[in-house]
Amino acid sequence: MSGPRQLAGIALFAAAVACVPLVTASGATLNFVMMALYATLIAQAWNILGGFGGQFSFGHALFFGSGAYIQAIAQLQGGLNAWVALGLAVIGAAVVGLFIGGLSFRYGLKGSYFALVTLAFAEVFRIVALSVPFTGGGVGLMLPLREAPSNLQFATRAGYLWVVLAFVVAALLVTWWLRNGRFGAWLQAVRDNEDAARAVGVNPFRVKLGAIGISAAFMGAAGAFYVQVFQYIDPGIAYGSSTSVEALVGAIVGGVGTLWGPVLGAVVLHLLADLTRNLFGELPGINMVIYGTVLVLIVIFLPRGIAGLGLSVRQLWASAKGGPRG
Amino acid sequence: MFDSSILFSSVLNGLTTGAVYALIALGLTLIYGVLHIINFAHGASLMLALYAVYFLKERWGIDPYLALPIVIPGMFALGYGLQRLVINRAGHGKDENILLVTLGIAIVMENLALLFFKSDTRNIDTAYALSTVAIGPAMIAVPKLVAFAGALVVSALLFWVMGRTDLGRAIRAVAKEKEGAKLMGIDVDHVYAMSFGIGLACLGAAACFLLPAYYVNPQVGGGFVLVAFTIVVLGGMGSFVGALIGGFLVGIVESLGGLYLGESLGQIGIFAIFIGVVLFRPQGMFGAKA
Amino acid sequence: MAEPLLVLNGISRSFGGLKAVQGVSLSVAEGSLSALIGPNGAGKTTLFALMSGFLKPDTGTVRFAGQDITGREPHRNALLGMTRTFQIVKPFAAQTVRENIAVGVHLHERSRGAALRRADEVAQRVGLAAQLDKPASDLTVAGRKRLELARALATEPRLLLLDEVLAGLNPQEIAEMMPVVRGIADGGVTVLMIEHVMQAVMNLAEHVWVLAQGQLIAEGSPAEVTSNDKVVEAYLGHGTAARLRKAAAAKGVNA
């Protein structure tokens, strides 16, 4: 089993990326890496429920937005410290996840129905956020500038980079645990054949609920992070479809159900978006056109994603080496 | 709280919108019933059709109702092509893939529209746009009445095609028993593409009826998708009658919801129906129990 | 006398107007290897689903290991010691043979490493050792049947419900599989199998129940049951038993 090797890989990754702010002071580079990590985080979060759990959510922004609003409201109206707010945001998003999951899985929702229901809930939350005063309505909420690490606001992108890196590494470790532990084995069994899993003692409801809770928690962290970096949140950003789409496409393109898939997918998409911006400037919608096109192409030609390509190459290599009966 | 004439007016408005919703939902039902796929791109496709109707009017002065013979075949061709060339290739035997592909198509459509047409909301001015007709105590805008009648006519046409033509029989055969239909010499891929094409053609018709009383911007697709799905699950996946009745019901709920709660919050009524039906009665009113 | 391991009492289940299972009562003794046979559509798989919790009975009770488990979820019954396989095999296609079996082991084993090692052992028992690293989707029908069996075995069941584990196998594969089933039963696991392959029923089963049109029409040893008129008629049609006897008698006269 490549378990321990994967752990080493994660450690290496963490160390390498952590060093980036130490070797460069370029704001553009730091920003790029930070946003790439952010894209990775949401893809990883989606991957936990979608890739490992097999439940495709089309409204994952639901948890992102909840975390973001909790982060903002806890500070603005609760007067709490940003780090405390972060804890609340993660927990709050997880609670939303458990609620949605509890309802959906209790009633046996799967496949398209589940995808649609998550979308519907995201829309409901968006409309509520638009109409309710304490979310600032359509105007949104702004976080006042109070730069200090104790306040989760940093002078340069470096600090933010380290924070989001910590989340990404945490997500990698959780994903590793899903690949190499009993809970993950149960989760993937339910994904691959729910009845067969039930017959050998797996409780599908509990397992799916666990997955959505963890997935939502990471999305909540991403939402809170977003608020700290951009110091602004509104219903469209919080619950709109672009976050849901980014998370989903990043995971699918990279390869669902794998450890490094979301990292690969998010980075590739982010590079693509950056390239496009350099070539064509800031065109509204061009990013999403690319994401949508890439999604369609990947599903048609490379359904196991980029990581799947690596797996296929490895399998070909192994069978070529293995001789006649492989 | 509201006096009866306002309520009556609201219900009537809901019925007229509902007829168009029903037409949209019928297309979705056809696609689901035959291909067993959830077409996420349905809303975005409607949006494209609306833009087509818009530009036909603004650039070439073609009245929306006169544009029917242009938009309907155009949308049909789009649907046929999409299914045959893109969606068909994506299956790989897993439902999730189709889901993702139609989502991808929806994203591309919506954002191409954003790219080329910008996010401004547009509507058209027609001579009859503001004229109204009195029905009882209510004043109903003429475009809405035409939409109501038109949607019913097209729906009837659809029922006729499904019930009385060879194509309709082939479609129903494939929907019921794909392998058996293949053995009878029916070109299943062609039937699939035809069904998808007809589904989108319904959207073309709906767009022609909708635009005079409504508007278009790149985001409208999203709103229509959920409404269409709500109708389809409410009516029962795969049931045409259900889609028709569901359309009217949802139209009325939306209208009344908007009356009591205001436009935004009124939309929640529809989502509540959707979530409720999916959770507690997934077969809807007329659908088969899973 | 100890209570039988599994006791069904008056189990019935209908779907709409169709009475799939009607008033079935039976008891399976611990340590036995028995079979449930009957023509297609008799309701055998439905009965398995009712026993293991995949379906809830309309009436009747199911008792297992001294507890009333009527209508309990399958995963709880697995924990108690009742595991079933499926007539149409359900492998975790994307996972390897080892990973498939390990899921079964995990019912009682927390540690991943230990589960994977134990999966290797179980694979040995059913003859899948050479395929441990292969994805389940690469296996032949016979391989998948063995995998289905291995995964169920890995849960260390007290009662193993095998649904047509020999269906779709050629004679050689059947000959190879039968000792495996025998070995499992010899190892102390109570086995109840649905089977159409009469060779297996005659050779393996100590006790046989016959289900036809949802009702239990006969039970006994394999020999008793196959010479039972009602059983013959259930498979071959009304009046066949008498016709067969007449034909045999006529032949005897002319012998």
C-alpha cells in the first residue's frame, strides 16, 4: 500500500509550498499561489462528498456561503475575534451540511435528485440572504480593515497563503485518511454499490452524513477565508453558482476519488484562467465558458480526470513490465 | 387581505404563465422520459432561444410570433446536434456523466451569452405589448393571453405527434424498451436525437410566446431550470399530463407567492415545492413509483 | 434443544396486487447446509430480501439468533451475523479484489492493515489469491461469484445466505465451487442457499425447502423433495407427476 508514501508526499508538498513566500516577494506570484490553493481547497471539499461519497452536489456554495456569512457576522455583529469566528464558521457550515444531508439521505435522495436539491437549497439561501437585514441584503457585508495576524488579516499575501495552505494540507490529510481507513472504505463501498455495502454491515446513512459534514466544514473554511482576504461578501458571491461550479469542475477535471486529483484539477484550471486573462483581458464570463468546456471535454474524453490519466499510464506500465500474464 | 379581484387577477396571470411553464416542462419530460437524462441545459437553452427571438426582432424586425417557424426548427437543430454529437458521447454507461455534461453545456451557454451579449436585461417593444383584455374583473395583458393559447396549441401538437405519428410511436417504443426497439430496426441514436431536438423545439416555441411579456438576460436560464424541474417532479417524471397540470399549478403558486411575499421571496415557494416533492413524494402526482 | 438459528413465521409480502410471498414459515438449524429451491418467480430472492432486511414483510416475524429482527436494516443484521449475497453480483467495480473483501472484514476489524491482510486469507480460501490486485471489473463471471462469496465470508457470518452462487457457471466452475461451499459449512457457518443447479442441491444440502408461487409446498431431504409430486408439478406443470408414473409403468410392462 502506498499509504506512508502518500503521507510523505503530502509533507513534501506542504513544505515546498510553505517556502514560496520565503523565496519570493512578488505580490503577483504570492497571489497566484494563494488563489490556486483556495481553488484547491474547494475542489478537495467537493471531492470528499462527490468523489469518495459518490454524491454529486451542484449547490456546494451552500456551505461556502454559510461559512462566509458566519465569519462576517460573528465579527461585525458578534464582535468576536476573527480566529474564533473561523472556528464558528467551520462548525456552522458543517451543521448546515448535516442538516441538508440528514434530510436528503434520510429520504434516500441520490444522483440527479440530490444534485438538484442542493442547487435548490443554495438558491433558497441566496434569496433569503438577499432579503434579510442582518446579512446586509443585496448590499452585502464589509469587513473593516484591521491588519493584524491576531485578527486574521495580513499585510501581504504571505500570511493568507499560509492559512489557506494549512487548510489544504488538512484536507489532504483527511482525504488520505479516507483512502486508507475504515470509514473511507465504507464510504467508497456505499458509493460503488450501496446494497452490497448494506449486506456486509455498512450503515449508508451514517457514512454519507459523515462525508457531507466533513465536506461542508472545509467549504465553510474556504468561505471564511474568502471573507478575510477580500473583506466583503454578498449573496451572489456566497451562494451563487460560480463557487459551486469551480469546486465541482476542479475535482472532476483533476480526478474524483483521488488524493491529488483536486490539487491537479484546481491548479490546471487556475492556470488556464490566468492564461486567458493575460491573452484576452477581463472578459465577463470567459472563465466559466472555459470551465464548462473543459468539463464537457473531460467527461467525454477523460472521465477519470487528469489523475486518472496518471493511473492509466501506471497500469499500462505495470502490465507491460509484468510479462505475459501481468 | 387582498380583495377577490386582485386574487382572481393573480390566479389568471399564474395560469397564463403556467401554460408557458407547462410547455417548457413538456420538453424536459420528453427528454427525461425517452433518454432518462436530466437536461440541466434546458434553462440555458431557453435563454438562447429568447435571445434569438430578441435579435430577430431588433435586427430584422421579425415579430416574435412570426419568428416561430424560424426559432422552432433552429432550436430543434441545436437539440439534435447537441445530443448526437456531444451528450451521446459522454455516457460511458454512468448517469453522473450525463448530468455533468448537461451541466457543462449549460455553463458554456450561459457564459457565452454573457460574453457576447453582456449582462444587460433586454426586452422588446411590440405594438400589442401594452394592450390588455378584460376577463371578469381582471385585466390581462394581450401577450400573456396569446402565450396561453399558443402554449396550449403547441402542447396539443406535441401530444398529437407522440400519439399519432410514426415518429411518436418510435419514440414511445424506445422510451419503454430500448433493446426491443433496436431489434425492431429502430435507429435508437436517431430517436434519442429527435427527442432531444423536439424537447428544445418546445423551448423555441415557448421563447416566442414568452419574450413579448417578459425579458432576457444571460441568467434567466437558471431560474427557469429549477421551475421546470419543479414542474416535472411535481407532475411526475415522465408524465405529460403531469407536466401540463404541474405547469399550471406552479404558475399559480408563483403568482400568488409573488403577491403575498414579493417577487424574490415568492420564488421560495417554488423551491419549497420542489424540495418537498423530492423528499416526500418523489413520484409526484402522476409518475410511476420508483 | 437450542432455538434454531433462523426462524420465519408466517412471512408474507405483496407488491400491489401480486402476492410475492405468502405465509412462509421455516426454521434453519445452526450448523446446517440447506437449500431453497423452486421454479423461477417463486419468490425465493424476495424471501432472502425479507429475511435480511432489504424488504419489510407485510405480516410475520423473523427471528435470528434468538432476537426478533423483523424489518431491521440489513447492516444491523450483518452485525448480528447474517450476511447475504446477490443473485446478480454486486462487486465494488472500481476497487480491487482485496479492497472488496476488506470491506467485509471491516465489519469486525477497525484497522485497515489488518483488514487487508485478512482479505488475503479469505481470498485464499475461495481461490482468488491470484487476483487480489485486480480491479473487480476485470474478473470473469466465476471470479465475481467467488468475490461475492468471499466478501460475505469476510464478515464472519453465523448465517450465510447464498443467492444462486452457481448460476452462470460452467460445469467445471461448478465442480470447483461446490467444495468451497462445503468447506465454509464445515467451518461452522450455517449456509442457506437458493439454487437451481440440482447437482449442488443433491450433493450439498442436508435439508431442502421448495417454494412455488410464494408458498412453501414441500420440505425434507433432497431425495424426499425431488420425488414429491407437488414439487414435480410445480416445475413441470399440473398432472405431470401422474403422467410420468403412467409412462414409467407402461415402460415397465413392455420391458
